[in-house]
Amino acid sequence: MRIAYICLDPGIPVFGAKGASVHVQSMVRAFQSMGAEVTLFSPRCEDTRPKGLETTPVVPFSLPSKSNAEARMKALMALDLALPDILRDAGPFDLVYERHALLSHSAMTWARGAGVPSVLEVNAPLMEEQQRHREMILPQECLTATQAAMQSAALVAGVSPQVVRYAQDHGAQNVLHLPNAIDPAMYDRPRQDNRPFTVGFVGSLKPWHDLDVLVSAMEILQATRPDIRLLIVGDGPERARFSERIAALGGEISGLIPHDAVPDWLARTDVGIAPYSAAQDFYFSPLKLYEYMGARLPVIASDVGDLARIVTHGDTGLICPPDDPAALARAIATLAQDPERARRMGKAGHRHVIAHHTWQANARTVLERSHLPMLSEGL
């Protein structure tokens, strides 16, 4: 069974450490673990290959220059239009799997015309993101490509209910809700004991992660629980804004680390925090939630989007009002005061994620919905 895995987004280094990169790597490994030969198509293959992907066939592309935004977008359009010939030369393939990117549609339209099963993985409402956070160039071309990709894909996999609706609004017919997941074997690490109760956050330090609320909650706790520590696992543009406040708390920021080192850092924590503001349009499937559960941590998450459906309040963690540092501080103190309850929640979360959110289960679902049962049953 041969699978073409396409990621034309120039912002995603497929062998990198960011969340999108981890998603690509994890799905490729999951397909490979089931016996498939996966060929990866991407313009961002420059990093050292992570474990398990050392021999994965890669078809690299030249990355368009950033010097002129419109010229870069047009170069990406030309790259997309060249994909059918590239796929024919590298094939044949039994499945074409693409991570949705702005201006990309040719792989899906080619697969439909060639009678090859296809899956379009949609991780965000990309046009809305572009308008909100960046400069929207060639808007009509982006819309036309998005609609063509959604309508041509035999199956569209959206990571959240909001993303599913976005796909349907742009013409997708056969849509599957497929959230993020974990590889359970990564999180089989011994706990590090004999240390203060530690609050953990994993992720890129970007504005959509509400670090201000988390740091403010820890500052509130200083008055009554100065023994509680904060550990930030990650790096990003918000680090400079918060580094002094975190240092004053006696907290720690790991900086950028390889994804396979995340479980070792989580082994030093007692609770995982997923803070998000209600001021933003929430459509994420936060990888950190599943990582926390995989590491047997109780989760404290903001009550936004569908997070209350992922984290069961009082069972696998606590759901907190967004934008409320005092409420978050109370939730952290609740678990710090009752470590046995925190451990029970962590164990319940671990059982849940193993049962419902593994990358191999996601790959199996995709293959079954693509009518490729022989691979989903194992070769």
C-alpha cells in the first residue's frame, strides 16, 4: 500500500518541532506502522529527521522567496499546479493524503479524476486565519482553491467541530471529525518525585495561548502557596514579554525542545494547563490536552470551544472560566491540596486518551473511511 502525504504549507517544516510538524510526523509514522509505504511531499524538509522517519521517501520542492509576498503566493500556486505530474511520476499511489494549505487543490482534483482515494486534512480555517493574523493576498484565488479542494476530496478530516463546519461551508460533503492524538509509547516515562507541586504548560508561546492568565494565576497563588512551581515547556515570541514575571515566580522556561523530549519534561509536573481567552474565535484541537492525558496529568482547561467535551470536569480534570486568573488559581490550589484526587484524574485521562485518541487509531479511521480495510486490519 503506497500513500502520498502532501504538505505544501511553507510555514510547516515537516521534520521540525512545532505542533503542525508533530502532526505530520505522527500521521506518517502511524501509516507506516500499519504497513504502508509513505512518500512525503513538502517544500520544508530541511531539519534533521526525527526517529522513525530516517528512511521515509521524500519529494522536496524549492521554497519560494519571501521577498515579495504576491510573487511567493503565485509561486506556491505554480507548485500546486505541478503536483499532478509529480504524483504521476512518483506513483502509483493507493491514497493521496494532503494537509490543507492555502492555494492548494490540485492533488485532490487530480486524485478524483484518476479514481484514487483522497483525504484532505483540515487543521484550521486558513482563510480566516490569514485575514486575522497576516496579509490576505489573492483572496479570490484562495477562495477558489479552497472550494476546489474541499469539493474534490473524497474525505475531509477536520480537527474540531468548528473546522468541520468551515469545511462544509466551503463545499465538503464527506466530513469526519478527527481530533489530535498521541503515540502512547512516548509517554511511558517514570514520574520524577521529591519536588514541589508543579504546574506545567506545553506549547509554542504565541498570543492565542493565554499565558497572561496563567502567569497572573501563579502570582495570585504566591500569597498562599509559594511552594507551587510553574514550568513552561516551549518557546516563542511571547517569551520575552513574560520571562521576568516567570523568573520572579521561581518558574522555568525550557526553550525549544525536540518533541520526543516533551514526556520527560511532563514527568516533572503534576497538572497540565490549557489556557485560552474567550475573546478569540476558538477552533483548535490542542495537542497539549492529549499529551497531558498521555502523561497521566489532570488537565485544567479554559471553557472555550469544545474543550469541555474533551476534558470531563471532575473526572479527567477541571474546566475553568476563561480570562479569570483568580478562578484558575483556585483550580490549581484545589488539585495541589488534594494530590490523590489529582492522580486519580490523571489516570482517568490516560485511560480516555488511550481508548479514543491515538495516532494509529486516527490512521485506521482514515483508511477505513477511504475503503482501504486491508491496510487498517494490518498487513
